Amino acid sequence: MGAIAPGPKPWTRRRVIALAVLGLGLGQGLEPRRAAAGEAVILIVSRKRLLNETAHARALLKAEAELTARLQRAIDTVKAELTVEEEELTRLRPTLEREVFAARVAAFDRKVRRQRRAAQKHATTLQNAFRGERLKLVEALDPLLEEVREAHGASVILNSDQVMASDPALDVTDEVIARFDATVPPPVVPDLDLLDPLLPPAPEGGAARQ
């Protein structure tokens, strides 16, 4: 007995149930309830809670915050160093030959561009690494949602964050979170090398133009 009409693609019923939860996401409460004959049972879960309250999701959020703060400290250190170097160039300008000063400015500009690209690269790497691990957690929901649906004899599981009003007894978010933490392997927390400074100094003789 299904409440979802077949879509344009040959999705399995398990996939349809999962997508309904994801909002189309990631997270022992009620005793399993079997539907009476002819009765459609609907369950709800909170996509927001599943994305943030499983132990695995909390571990990723904490690690990402720590790495983001570390990267920001590195960026702030480089900015401070570049500011000092720029001020020194300004101070030396009256004392340097025009050609010498122009060469120093050009080298400084190349250094600024290198550091900016390095910071952007680190930020993108960090975001992509954690996005990949979160996607793995989302994908692990499919079988768990199907297990909960079958245990309760339900026809569909909906995202409670998009439901205007519902009976709290229909909410099985705590059950899904408990099953998730008990059965899904922990995520691999990315171990990123965020250098401080972000890039090594240019070699003697000036950096190659990039």
C-alpha cells in the first residue's frame, strides 16, 4: 500500500521514502505501531535535527569549526605580515632607486596574489572535504528510514520541518537518531594540512610569475 505515485524515473520505494525525509537530509521513542486494515500510517522526522544531532553530525560540525578557526588564524597571521611588509615598502620608497622600488613592489604584489590563492584553495578544500563526509551520512539514512517505516507499518515518512501541524506521537526523529548512532560507522574527520604561513617564502631571486 503506497501513498506515493510513481515518478518519471524508476526509483525504488526505499529511495522515494528517503527523499521525502531529506526535504528533498540527515538524525527510542515510540513502540512500533502496525496499521489497521485500510489505514495509512504516516510518520514524520525532523530533517534539521537529523542533520545536526546525530553523534556523527556533531563530530563533523565540531571538527569543521576547529579547522575553520585554524585556517582563519593562519590567514590573519599572513595579513598582518603583509601589512608590515607594505608599510616597510612605503617607508623605504624615498630612499630607493625607482627601478629597485618597482621591483620590490612587483615582488610584493606576486606574494599577495600567491597567498590569496593559497587561502582560497585551503577554504575550498576544507568545504569539499566536509561536504563529502556529510553526503556519506545522508546516504546512510536510506536503509534506516526503511527499517523504521517497516517497523511502524507506515506508508510514508515526511519531513516534519515542512509540515504545518502534526501529532507529536508521529515523530520518530529520536528513534532514527538512535539507530543511526548505533549502526552507522563514524565519519572520517578530514585531517587537512593548513600551513601557517599558507605558502613558503618565495625562493631567492624572486618567485616565478603565476
